Amino acid sequence: MNRLDLDCSEPKPVLVVGSVAFDNIVTPFATGERILGGSASFASLAVSYYAPALLVGVIGNDFDERHLDRFRDHDIDLEGLQRDNSGATFFWKGRYHENFNQRDTIELQLNVFENFRPELPDSYQDSTYLMLGNIAPGLQLHVLEQMKSKPYVLADTIDLWIDVQKEELLQVVSKVDLFVINDSESEQLTGEKNIILAGARLLDFGAKAAIIKKGEHGAYLFHPEGLFALPAYPVTELRDPTGAGDSFAGALLGCLAACDSTSFATLKKAMLYATATASMTVEDFSCDRLESAGADAIQGRYDELVGMTQL
Amino acid sequence: MNRLDLDCSEPKPVLVVGSVAFDNIVTPFATGERILGGSASFASLAVSYYAPALLVGVIGNDFDERHLDRFRDHDIDLEGLQRDNSGATFFWKGRYHENFNQRDTIELQLNVFENFRPELPDSYQDSTYLMLGNIAPGLQLHVLEQMKSKPYVLADTIDLWIDVQKEELLQVVSKVDLFVINDSESEQLTGEKNIILAGARLLDFGAKAAIIKKGEHGAYLFHPEGLFALPAYPVTELRDPTGAGDSFAGALLGCLAACDSTSFATLKKAMLYATATASMTVEDFSCDRLESAGADAIQGRYDELVGMTQL
């Protein structure tokens, strides 16, 4: 185990629900084939640098031990990872445009994900930190209903759900402590181009706090106690942005769980750790760099971010 | 006089050289006709909140007392403002696109600016802070040659000069302490899309430090002692971005002159004051909001920026 020392209390576990997938990724410079992807994969690995991660998702008959070992090596609890031998693992093929700001879905095979309903093991139902990674909002609500505790909930989404399950998504937003979304999606969901007004709308929708991510331009936190904004970590070799948002959200919630605090001050610090962690993910395909980075390198980037933003 | 109290030494004067103009501005929402513009107008007004400003530029036979009084009201020294009665003041008509990120020049009348060569009054030649606002790089070099002191020099430019006077512009860059440019122009000048690599190139070109401005996404300072990055002030009512860059540069140099310090620490603080000051400019046409803002409101926005960026 390779965990950052945040000098806080004993870390609380973080329950992560989301997709586990195989991706084919085409960038202007290279291609990755059948590489590990999915919101829960990136998020749970990111969590693992800060706190114990419990993974809920589904894999098919083609998901081998080699990939399971990648989670085990980060001490990720797999009791909630269902295997469905009736088909293959969820598969996504995407292509990034030249500036990496846009991507197109070229192929999508739901496979075992088509019939997936996340069911939480008993021991997971009293978790105090819950990440609803990117899956259908209806499934996110189904997870919330199973919680016996009143966890601190972070939810993430993508543009697809704004198009096809907006009503359920707004229900999710209204129930969560922290809603995380990127800038183009926030405009799509709120109708507001201006990020400050869009953030205010997300709180109007009922989220207790919200983060709007702007990719290479950083991220904004909207919180009842105020606004906090942060530039991105200065990455010079962007290789594959897939999973950056999931890594950001996982690290952020992991950091809160590590300190067992959800105060505005802890959230600010967690924004820096999340940015440092996600900057690793984009430097290589799949979870490769995120997995291999190590706690010291992430702490180093956090320290750099402090240096480049604090007076 | 309405000056911010930075709790530093006695402010040093700032010599500002640039254009004074009348603008017609067309935005998607409104139009401003024959309004005060020009790099030196915005920059000297911005300086005036921090330090005494000395203005060098040229006006034509249509520039009336009413507009001169706008400078006088801010105690801007006009000894270096030449009047050329042979023609009209420099005129520019521009139209902004819907997102305000791009603008087109619709009409340009050089008028008295065509034969303008900035000549510095004797008393200006030993200034210790010099802003070379946006004018032809050849004229910026002509100003540098007249200086008897070795001033701290900030230079600004626009895309036009990268197209038509790149060699002279690179000479300017190589001679200045702080080169300020926006992100699209920095890509045009350095060939680097990545802002971190572009900033490094500007230092390779000989600038002792450089700032790349990203508009609504903030600004980056590249300095031998390190990198500093700042988000934009959260403006929700953008009316006319004309002059934002000039106001930013003027306020930044004014802040250094107010503290008579060009250390990395002072530069960081000056980036926040520059951001706060420029945020005023964009909220109305011309220099209107910049002029009327007042020191307290600018200090208030600086304090807000501290709140939204510091842990």
C-alpha cells in the first residue's frame, strides 16, 4: 500500500460505484487497445492513495485475473465487484480531436452492463463516504436507496445522461453533497455559459456544493461558504485525458475521507490533491500512470501546486 | 486622487507609452461610438490607482478637453501627450463575436498615429518603471533608446505586430523585464500550443519574465524563480473586453512601482491586483468603469481573489 500521509485522523473507507470497462482510445498521436477503463476503475485507484476503497461494478467473462490484480495491488476491496459470465465487459471506443478538448464515441458495447443493477454488500451499506461515479442516474439513485448510513455523497456524470435521463439526473443533483461536472456539461445542464452563474444554478438545483472542471483551465468549487478556484497542474505531455475526471473525483473524496472532514478548508485542500492526482492519469493511457505514480510523486505535485498558487 | 494603500514605500512614477484612440465597439449586445480607447489610455488610468502615471502618446485635432479632463482627474501627467493638429485622432472600429473570445477589425484610421514617433520629455527619461503599451515594436525600441536610466520595462503587444514586425518584436522581447501577451498570441509567436512550453520559449527569447493571459481562464507568470497561476476574477456581466489587457499591464506595473519592488513575491501580489483592476474595465464600455471604480472597490476585488485562491 502506497498512501499519502495527510497528517489527519484514521482514513475512513470510500465506497465507489461506477463502470469497469475495456476501452479502445484513439488520440492524434497514439492508440490504446482493450485497455482498462471505466469510471470506477480510475476513481477507486485514485481513492486508494488516500483511503481504503470499496469497489462496486460489474465485469464480464473476459475480465482476467491480471486486471483484477491491478485493483488488488492497491488494496481495493472487490467484494462488491460482480462478475457476470453471460457476456463480455462493457466496451467503449473513443477518438479525441487534435486539441483533446472534444471526443467522439466510435463504438459502444454495453455487454454485461446492460442488465447491471448495483447491489451493495451489507458491509458497504453503512459507508460514510460514497462516490457515485459516472453511470445512469437511475442506477445512482438505486445505490442511494440502499444506504443505511447518511453518507457524504459525491456524484459525477457525463453529457449522455443530460440528454437521455435529465429528470433522474436532477434528482441525483438534489440529493448529493458535492456534484462534479465539466464546463461544457454544466452549460448543457444549467443553460448558463458563464461558469459562475452555472455554479450558482447547480446549488439552486439542490446540490450542497458543486465543482465545475475546466480541464487544462483548472476547476471551480461553489460552496455555501464561498468560491474557490484553482488552475490545472502544468502538464506538458498530455497523452490520454480519459479518466481524468474520475481520478479527480476519487482523489478528492479520498482526501476528505482521509481527514474525515468535509469542511470548506478541507475541500480546498482536496481540490489541490485531486488536481495533482488527475494530472498523473492524463500522462499515459488507461490507469497506467495513475497506478504507478506513487504517493511521493503525487505529494510532490501537490507541493508544486501550492507553490504556484499561494502568495 | 484615489489610490490604493499597499502599505509599501513612496510610489515611483510609471512612464506609459502607447496609443490614445477613439473606438467604435460592436458587441453582440450593445454598441459604443467614438469612445475613449487606446492602450495608453487604459494603462495610465490603471496605473493611477497605484502610482503617478506619465503618459506619452499622440492625439489629433478632434480630441477635446472633456477627454483630457478624464486623465487629469486621475492626476495623469500629460507633458508627454503630443497634440498633432494636422489630423484626427487614431480611430478603430472592432466587432466582438458572441463568446467575446474573438474580435474583428472593421475599420482602422491611423490618422495622426501614422507619423507618430514617441519623443520623451527630458524629465521622463530617468523613469524607473516603463510600460511599452501596444504600439509598433519599432516605436517601442525607439522609446527604449531614449531612456537614460535602466528602467524596469514591461512590454505588451498584439497579433498584428507578430504578423508584420516579428523581428522588431523579438528584439523588444529580448530587452524587457516582463513581456505580457495573451494565449493565442503566445502560440502565434512561439509556435507552442501548450502554455507552459510557450512561457518557457518567451524566456528563451530573452524576456526576464513573462505573463500569458488567458482571459476568462486567468493568467500565468513565468519567472526564473518559478511559475505562478491565477484564475480570472469571477465577472458575471461582461460588457466590453477592450482594454482589459492594457488595464492588467498598467495595474501590474503600477503595483510594482507602488512597492518599488520587482521581486517574485511582489509580482505574484501584483498579478492579483492587475486581475482585480482589469475586471473593472470589462464591465462597461471604454474606460468608464475603470475610471469610476475607485480604490476601495478594486481592493475589495483583490480581497475576494485572495479568498478564492488561498488555502
